[in-house]
Amino acid sequence: MNKGKKSNKSLFSRINAWLHLWTGIFAGIILVFVALTGTIVVYGDEIIEWSAGKVRYVEQVKSERLPVETLMDNVKKAYPQARLSEVTVHKDPERTVRFRVFAPGKGLAFAYADPYTGEVLKYDKTANFFYIMAHLHASFLWHGPGEWIVDIATIIFLIELISGIILWWPAKWNKHTRDASFKIKWKARFRRVNYDLHNVLGFYSSILALILTVTGLLIAFHPLAESTIELFGGDHETDWQKEIPKGDPAKPAYAINAVFEQEFKRHPQQTMGQIWLYNLDSSGFYSVTTASNLGLKSAENPQMAFIDKYTGEDIQIPEKSLKGEYIENVVWQLHMGTWMGPVGKLFTFICGLICTSLPITGFLIWWHRGRKKKKPIQKKPVLKQELLPQA
């Protein structure tokens, strides 16, 4: 009967089933690791906020704020080994200023400073855990070969998702197939529950899993990302930056506080602002992002601007280039789960857990089927008469 059933399947169905099984077996452990580390990162921003505790708020709001440049100097003096890469300011006057810093050998951290007293309140290393998780997720902390391993595994997972949806799709739609495809029989034996967890949860998470997989590939493969940006009418080129004057220490820089003030006035709905500091000395402009929420890798409802470092005036950049920046941010929002605030994060986290489980439940299905086929050889019972001596 089994041979007859196999022969009735089309060549496409057999190839699809073979791909789904053996690519999953081949890359299963890697897929579990990549999905798990990615899932851990989803709530990284919230955990970092929680870890900061009371230093997120000042003890007393005063009439005047100290220049951000002064706060930068204070952080550098307190932690001379750390290099500042970003500053985040809240519109709320009760919130402290946060600096993203990176120290060689010690990793990523956030330094919190009181904008009224200039005191550096905390140097929080919690972010480094998520920094490590993110790099394990992207490359196993193995630059080059590790990135290729993860990228190939991600392509395999894309194949797994597509072939899995094809396998899931019932040949006929009736009450029995609907129940089998959309419901988990929790009271059944373990093998059946495990099969339903793989089959049913795999289907429910398939759309979001596809989004996470495709955006992961867009982040990993720059030519693919550039083609996507161009497809949606953007431009990934940054030639316009060459026309902007370079940093000149002899010239007085426009105050960073003034930059935030004008951007908050321009976009009153925004609650947070961020300026990139990593190459500020050599740059002739401020790269500013205001948003309703700013995370490690994405911004919610962002507004981006490029401000002349010495005049405070807007730098007009090509519309397509600016659109390219927004498209790139959308990709990160979809991948990080910030596309719908807390709801998007929750869906992404649950999807991540399911994606982590799929290679495991799939392996157990294959393992149990293999053991079922190997039935023990039953010995022929020995009759009493055969034990009697022959006459």
C-alpha cells in the first residue's frame, strides 16, 4: 500500500517533500540557533530600558540644559576607553540623555547623563548582551565564514517555508482536512501533538516568518537590498555626501541642543531625537533622526534630516536618496518587529519561538517515522512437540 501511494504522487510533490526533509535535516541545528538568538534580541530595547532603572529620569528639572557637547566630554572623562557613537535626547524634560558607546574589548554600553548637572549617572553594559546575540544571529561572531553559514541557512529556511506551505496544503478541502490543518489535537499521543505543532503552527507563522526571512536576506546581501531600494523608487547612492564640506575644527560648530530643538519644533509629534556621533569630527553635517520611538536598529515613524554642522541649515539631498533611507529603515522595522509597536513585537517574538521549534518538531517527525519502519523481527514460537526426541 505504501509503495502504491508513493507512486501516485507527482514528481514535483516528491521533489518538494525531499527538499523539505533533507534541507531541514542538514541545516536544522543552525536554524534553531539563528532563530533563537534572533528571538532573544526582539525585546532587547525594552530590557535595556528596564535595566537603566531610575537613571532614565533626572532628579530635578532646571531652567537650562547643559550643551550636549559638555555631556560628551564628561562621558569621555569618566570612561576614556569608550568611543561615543550616538546620542539620544527625549523631548520630555525629565528624561536623561543617553549615549551609545563602544569600548574595545568591553563591547557596547549606554552611558546616561543628567542634562542639567552634567553628572554621568550610569554606564550600563546590558546592551552588550544583545550586541553579542545580534552578532551570533548574523555571523556566529565569525566575520566572513560565519556570515555565509548564516546566509546559506537563511536561504534554506526560505526553501523550508515555501516547501512546507506546499506540503501543508490539503489535496481536498473538507471538515477532516480543515481540522487537521488548522487545529492541534492536544489530547492525542505525543507523536500526533508534535506533528500538529509542526504542521499547524508552521502554517500560522508562515507569513510573518517569510517576512523575517526575506528581510534578513535583504540585510545580509547588499546588492539585493540596493535592488529593492531601487524597485521602490529610492536610491542607495551617497554621492551627495561628497559635495558637503568636511569637518573643520577651526570653525565653531552649531550647538547640538539647538539642532534637537529645531527638529522637535518641526515635528511636534515626535518624542525622541538621535544624532550619529561616530565620525562627527570628520563630518560636515549632523545626521538627525526624530521618531516616536528609537531602538537599537530601527525607528518608529521616523523623520530624517541632514543639518549643516556649522550653519544649522538644512542640507538638501536628492529625494530618492532620502527615500532610500526610509526604505532601509522599513526593512529593519519589519525584521526587528517594531512595525506595529508592542503588537508587532509580540507577534515577532511568538513567531521567533515557533521558528525555533520547527526544525526540532520536524526532526522528531522524521525520527519517529524511521523507528516505526524498523519493526522488530518476531521469532517463530517453538512448539513443545518440536522439543520431543524423534522416535
